[in-house]
Amino acid sequence: MELTEAILSRRSVKKFDPKEELSDDQVRELIRFACLAPTSFNMQNWQFVAVRDKARKADLRAAAYNQAQVEEAALILILCGRLDAHEDPTRVLRNAPDELRGMFTGMIQGMYGTNADLNLQEACRSVAFAGQNVMLMARDMGLDSCPMIGFDPKKVSKLLELPESCPPLLMLTIGTALEEARPRMGLLDFEDILSLEEYGRREITGPIEG
């Protein structure tokens, strides 16, 4: 599938075929592309939990305010932030040149070692990039998805036995759609969202097509 087609056809699907299953190879491919997303200093400050077990999905549904797609989708992927990724930079810089490894190690620990807010912000950015890669790759594989923040993070953390340093930030339901997504509710125009050179210069105008 062409990239433009994947972007245009990616929609947030709510109804999935509960009989659909994903293989280990399919899960591996989705995560491979997730990990090609950019992260600050190559920290790879994420963890992924893939859930296919029916009973576990039912438990996740309860933690996601009883949203049916969490139980019906073939795969539930929970994208978690690694808030302690800065503590051991050598694990993600092992292939870097010695000079760069030393410089990045100091910069990572200097920037993130005492800044909890920045750590969380960075984890949110990383997870967002990874999640978009997963959803587009799912489309390329003929699958559908829905990104979700409608879940109780404390309940999800307890259910998946996540450490405190690894909070769940995003949930993706992935599988085969039983129903098409609702029609798009309308994209804002260029002049509503785009400024040139400085805020408020609305020189590019017109509708955005999707």
C-alpha cells in the first residue's frame, strides 16, 4: 500500500471482527515499525505490551470503561513510557562511536536526570510517534486500528503488572473492521491552523481535503 493511501484510509474503527487473530510474526512486524519512530537521543523510552488473550482482553475492557472494541479487536497494544530510560544510556548507545556515546550519556543524564516533567513529556512524544507508525503499518497490512486514551491507567497498570516507572500512555486496538468508521466530521481549513513566518499570518487558505 502506498504511504498516501495508508494515511488517507487510516480511520478510528470501533467495531472489530472478534474472530480475527494476529500471529507472532504480525505482532513482531508492527513493533518493528514502532521502533523506527524517532526518540530524543535514541533513548527509545517506551515499552509495549501486546494482549491477545481473550480473558485478558475482557479485563482490559473493564478497565477501559467497558468499550467493546477492547475485547473484540484481535490485538490490544498498550504503549507505555519508560520514565527511567535516562538512567542507563549505554543500552541504547551501544553502537554509537565512543566520542558520541560519552557526549550523549552526559547530555541525557543532565537533561532528564532531575526533570520528571520533561521525562513524562518526552515519553508522551515518543509513544505518539510510535503509535502513528503502528497504525500506518497496520493499514499497510490490511488491518484497522483505533487509538485510545479512554482507560483507567491505574487499573491497566495493575492488570499488566507495570512498574511505576512505566505508565500506560496510549492504547491501540488493532484488527479487521466489521463496520466502517463514521464519516469524517470535517477538517479545519488551512487558515485555521497554519501561519507563515509568525503566528497570525494566514496567507495559505482553503479547505484541507482528506
